[in-house]
Amino acid sequence: MSPLAPTIILMSSNTTKVPGSAERRDSYTGLSEPHSDALRKLDLAYTMKTKWEREFLRAIAELEGLGTHEELGFESVAGFLSSHCGMGYRRTEEQVEVAVALKELPSMDKAYCDGKLGYDHLRAIIPVASSENETDLAEKVEGMSVGATFRLACKMKPVDKQAAIDARSERSLMMRWDLDTAMFELYARLPEDLGAMVEKAIDAIAVSAPEDPLFVEENLRTPMQVKRADALYELVTGGISESSRSAHVVVHVDAETLRAGEGSGEIEGGPTISPETIDRLLCDSVLQTVVDGFDGKPIAFGRSRRTAPPRMKQELIKRDGTCRWPHCRRRKLLQAHHIDHYVAGGRTDFDDMVVFCWVHHPLVHEGGYEVVGQPPNIAIKAPNGFLIRHGPPRGQPQGR
């Protein structure tokens, strides 16, 4: 009989015991039938997943031992799996490491097959496991959260001068656009000292940041995670603005899109953006006109000019003091906002502009909020018509 036969039988059996789940079964014996039945199915599916996953790891270990990848012209098993199975290279490297290690760690292999340890537990403890400590380590980790397991493994790793050098040499920052969602993604690996400094710098800004008025908790996001994302932007862009360096984001947009307010623009090297986002960016940016010929190639370049000249922006910040959103106290990275939108023909005049921080500026474009009144005395009108009033600007009074 095939070694996978028990798994197939397990799928059709309602009485099969789920390995390692006795405590879990006891915890829901008092539930009504629909809930307890759903939990039994979950445990059963998890057991099946673990069994198939273990068979997959055994197949990987066998391929590695035979050197099959070399016969097929691949330098590594991970490279072969990435090509053959359509898996990410980083994920396959990790699975090869686990698969090969389990051949020498029978106690952990058994705990994994019995459902006492999950795959993520193995990822955490295999780097510090050995034939001498694997049995005790498997028993100690059983019942731990994955996070606690990683922390335990981290404490067990030997720390020496060479380890510090190796960690520093592996530092990296990967950046990519997710064009499906138009979101920018970052993944950083930093040695302990740099990581701690970045963590402290971000949290120092995030802890004092106001709540996002449009925050909706979904996909397990927390308010603090949102604040940290905002803090990262503030940390990076603040560093640029206070130094001699510059960083320009280029947006391409057709003149007809600006005129009609319909269509989209494109961030150079990134995703498309909406007319509302274009309108917000035009509030406080450098604008250059490029005339394209019939073949799509540029034939003329207009002079670059700022929609909010530096001197005017300085006066706006002096007058308003802080972001003009109610109860916001941000004083850095303020952006000039046209009350009569620039795309719709609004003028870049002192009496038609206020400053918002980079968090609240999008709300009066993409968010559907509206600025009403005559600067500096304004109020914010919510999409539902509710008027949010607040006091006069917190800067120095101007005789205008």
C-alpha cells in the first residue's frame, strides 16, 4: 500500500483521531454541533496538510541526496524547485534547509508528524537543534507560539565577532511595486544594532502620532501598524528635506486628463493613479509641460515651475502654524492645498490656500472631505455633510 494511503482514508473517515489534538478536542466539547463539527474539520484538514507537507519535505530531501537537481542542470535544489514547482526562491531555500535537517533530527521529525510542532516551529528551532538537544528542545517548544519559539531560538544562537560580521554583510532592503493593488512594499534585513535604531526611530514618531480618522481595521492591521507606516514616511522624507539631497517622484499625465478630471496618470516606474491623487500632488509640486509629437515622442519642454512657490509656502506655514486639520499638531512636512482645486482652474493665491500635513491632505482629495470658508478661517466638511469646526490657525496672525 502507498505510504500516502492513510491520508486518503483519513479524508473519508469521521472517527479518525487527529494527532496531537486531544486538548483542542476537549476544549470544544461543549459547543453546539455546527461549531464543533467545523472545528473537527479544521483539525482534520490541518492533519492532512501536515502529512502531505511532510511527504513533500521527504521528497525534497531525497532529491537533494541524489543530486537530481544537478542532473537537470540546476546549481541548487532551491533553484530547481523554484522552476519546477513555481515557488518563490526564498521559500524553497527555507524548505530545503528544513527537509535536509529533519533527516538527522528524528525526534523533531516525529513531533512534526504527530502534530505537536508546526512547520513554522521547525523553521525557528532547526538552526539551533542538534542530535544532542533535539528531544528536549521539541518537548520545550510544544505548545509555544511561533513568536516565542523564534525568540527562544534567537537566545540560543551563539554570538561572536564573526556572527556580527556575517549579519552586517547580509543587510539588505528590497523594494517593489505591487501593481495589482498600487501599493509599495518594503522588506528589510538589518543587523541588530541598525535594526534597533530604526525600530526606536520609527516608534518615537509613531507613539505621538494622532489616530487616522479613516482607519478601518482589516487584514489584521492595527492602529499602531498604520502609525509606523506613517512614521517611516515622515522619517525618510524629513531626512531628505533637511539635507542637501533631493528625491523627485515623476508623474506622467495627459493634458486632457487634467482638463476633464477623468482618466488616470502614471507614477514613473510605478502604478497608475487617480485624477484625485493627481490633483493633490499638483497642489504643491513642480510642474513641467511636455509636448509630444504624433509619434508619441517629446518635441518641446516647457519651463518647470512650482505650483506653490517656496516664498508663498513659507508664508502659509507662518500663518497657519500647523496642519489645519482639526486637532492635528503636525508642523513638519506640511503641504500647500488649493481650496479651489488646481486641476479645476484654481489659482495659486495666498488667500485660496491652506497647509495640511501629508496624512490629512489626501482626505480633502481622495477622501471626499471639503474645505469651506475663507482662509485663514476655515472648516472641514465631511462627506456626510457634517461640519467640523475648529479654532483659528496657530501661527502668527497676518494682516491679510
